[in-house]
Amino acid sequence: MSKKIVQIPLGSQHISLLEPVKFKFSCENEKIIDVDSDVGFVHRGIERACTTKFKYDKIAYVVARVCGLCAITHSLTYTMSAESLLEGEVSMKAKYLRVLMVELDRIHSHMLCLSHVSENAGYEALFMQIMGDREPIMNLQEKISGNRVQFDYIDIGGVNRDISLSVEDDIKVSLKELRGKIEDLINEFENNYTLSLRFKGIGALSLKEAQEFNALGPIARAAGLVTDVRSESNDLPYSEIGFKIVTSSGGDIYARNMVRLHEILNSITMCENIVSGIPEGEIKTKFKGKPNGEALFRLEAPRGELMYYVKGSSKPMLDRLRIKTPTFASIPAFVEIFKGQEYANAPAILASFDPCMSCTAK
Amino acid sequence: MSSQFIKAFTNLFKKPQTTTYPQDAIERTENYRGLIEYTENECIYCLKCEKACPPGAILFVPCEDPVPNDKNKKSLKYEYNPWLCIYCTECIRACPKAELALTQSDKKPQIGVKGDRVNSEWTILEQLKKGV
């Protein structure tokens, strides 16, 4: 066998990769020995537009366009960071409705990732099935907010629409059905050879590496690193609605799948608790003043910690807006995981990261 | 493993998940976001909707022959771009006479084709508004 090093690119357009990201692998025979990455293919200048074209009270609608999957998390993180610079108090009901939407979003985002993982294992039937099971959650979000993808639901002061009793009943019924389906999926991901044996030990990240390379979200939790913004801050009422941190060990694709599946179950529990006990109150309160000072805010998006930095000086336009997305922060960990793996496993490993390049390049 | 095989096989005989649009109509929810509709004679020309609109899809542009209305002192005309609108209803929340002057209907906008001059005509209106 020769020791010749071959350069193989994956992306920016690739048949097994939906996202516009480029990885350049240096391979020795079948083994990846070095990786170079490029993520800036879909840069849209959103941060600049937020400080030049839009006033501070409209930015929640602009930043929602950063990402189609976690639109609600982006607008919520911006809104909460802007609210911390203004005078006013968000009602408890609005906080519960915000968490409800964020958790529904997490459920369908994780399901999308699991479907892609099964597709990369050559399991097309399961891909179709999970995408079909995900549809009722999208419908619930449409019933709550009026839109299927870009919700435009959160605004400074609270939320834009109230929830009706019939929708609450629909949520209970759909989530009960989904819980059964997810439990079946857990059984499937644990026992089906295509999904369990195939993925055990592939794309592993150790706990030490996870700490060293700043892994976030399900990737870090699958490696045993206890990090979740939901348990680290008290800005949203997660402690009241039954949030439990889900961790695993091993850090391989199998562990990541398990973390995601159990997080879906936890999110279903939280949504059920929210729907059964939404407090009375206004959905929107008025906030006074204009943003003055600096604010840094973190929230757990489906892929990990999302961070917003807002700087204002009592003017309608912000001085600076900085968005740090989870995928961007996890790129060093991605690169580390690829090293030493076989090239044939690269698409499956990449799908298990659940990368969001639209967020990353913005 | 066998249960999943049986499930995959029975899925072959199930109805498709997708809707055959446009043969079958899409089910519209109670909260459906449709076109923003404007009633001229109820409008008090406070321009709050124009200021509130995030994408700038509502413009009150100066015109020479406005519809007779006592409140319209600056001879303005309401212009709305349904292809720019994001249907967030910020305008309706800002409107002092919401449900009379501005309402959200359950109608969909037409598909904007080149003949509608969606972009170029709107740019002219934006420039007219800025006084360029």
C-alpha cells in the first residue's frame, strides 16, 4: 500500500450533503489524516443590515431569517437581549408560550437530523417515516403562529398571538401520539443493526476533546460534557416545567442519536406540562425607552448554545449586533472528529453533527 | 428489526403524506396569515402602519389626485406590496382603527410575475417617498 496523500473535497455541493460547506480531506489510503474547512458560501450580511437598515424593534423579524429551522430561537434570543436593555417586564404567560414554541422547534429539528442520519445509513424508508412523523409538529406550529416555517411569533414585549383552547387540545393529542412513535424509534436506533452496530464507535469525540475543542449542544452532551444553557440560566422558566439534562457517553454517532431521541422525549414532557398549566395574563406588555448599553444573551438552540451581543446608544438603530451560532463554534470539534476516520464514513459523521450553514455564514 | 420491516411494508399501502396541491386545496388554519386589506374611508392617515412595517411593504406616497378624505391633508395614497409583505400583522397592531381600516384576510396573494413589475415599480414608489 502506498503512503501517498490524496486530497478529496466534500462540498460545497455534494450529493450526500445538503448544506453549502466545504471540507477538504487529506487522505492516506482510506483514512482521513487532515481536514480543512470553509463555511462562508452563503454570507448575506445580516449583522450589517441589522445596524444600518432596520430599527431595533424590527430586528426580531430580520434575524429570524438567519435560519429556517431555528428561526424562533434566533428571534427569541435577540428579543430577550434587547428587552434587557429596555424598561418593562414580560408576562409569565408570554414566557411559557415562548418556551412552548422553542421546544416544539427543537423536537422537529432533532427529528430532521435523525431522518438524515438514517438516510446516510442507507435507510430511506425510515427517513420518509420520520419526516412524516415530523409533519404534525409543523402543523402545530402553524396552528399556534399562523406560519409553518418563518413564525414571526416573538416580538419585544411578548408574543404576537394567543393560544386557543382547541389548539391546546390538538397539542396534547399530537404529542401523545408522537411520544409512542419516538419510543419505537429509540428501540429501533438501539436494536437495528443498520443504525446501532453501524454507528457505534464511528465519529467518536472523547470528553477531554469535547472540552478542549469547545463542542456544543448534543455533540458535547453525547461525549458526556454536561453543558446546556437551559440548566445554566433562569431567564426562561425551564426549572418549573420539568427540564432534565440528557447526557450520554462515547461521543460517537450512536450516542448523539440517543441524546437527540431522549431530548425529544424531554421536550414532549415540557410541552405537555406547559399546555396543561399556561398562566393567565397578557400576551404582550409595553416596553419603554430605546436600547442603551451592552447586552450578551445565550439560549439553547437545537444545535447548541446560541449567543447574541447587542450594543445600543439610545438611538433607533443599534450600534452593533453580533450573532454567534452553535455550528460555527463547533467547527474545531468537527475537524477533530474527522481525523483518523475512514473517508467512506464522512457523510454519515457530517449528518450526525446536524450542521446549519445558513446560521453559520448568515 | 422485524417490526420495522413490517411497518415499512405496510407503509407502501398507506395514503401519501403529501397534499396534491393545487388539485386539492390546502387546509387553512384559524390563524391563517393572508393579505392585509385596507379600507380607505376608515383611514385617519396617521402613518403608524408605514412606520411599523418591518420590510417596508406599506408606503403612503404623495400623489396629485388623492381620494377625497378630510384626514388626508398631505394628499397621500396608500400603496401595498403583497410580495414584499411578511404577513406579520405589525401594521394591524400599530393601527389605531384596527379591524376597520386595516384587517388581515384569509386570501392568498397572486403569484407575482414579471408583468406585475413587482420590483421596479415599487422602487419608483420608494424613491418618490424619499423625495429623490
